Amino acid sequence: MNTYEERVELAKALGEQMIQREISRCRTQMGEFQWKEHGDWVTENIVAAAKIWLARELKEGRL
């Protein structure tokens, strides 16, 4: 069984991968013009959602 610290590190790595994939997906779907205008808040939203999801998954023991 992984220690809590190991689980947190694994969750961080997973979160970073998820965030980068979602940013890439959004950027592609939006196009560069829209991304330049809205990319900052979209990225903030993606990161916030990932943190919430990861915290819940860790708390509930699924990660």
C-alpha cells in the first residue's frame, strides 16, 4: 500500500497530466484567436476543477 505522501505525489502527477490534456483540448476547440482572449480564465477553471476532483478522489480513497 502506498503511503499518504506517495498517493499525494501520484495524484499531483495525474492532475498535471489531466490539466495539460484539457488545456490542449480546449485550445484546439476554441482556436487561437478565442484562446488568446479567454485562455487565462479557462485555464484557471480547469485547474480549480482538477483540484476539487483530485481532493475528493484522495479523500474517498480512489487514488
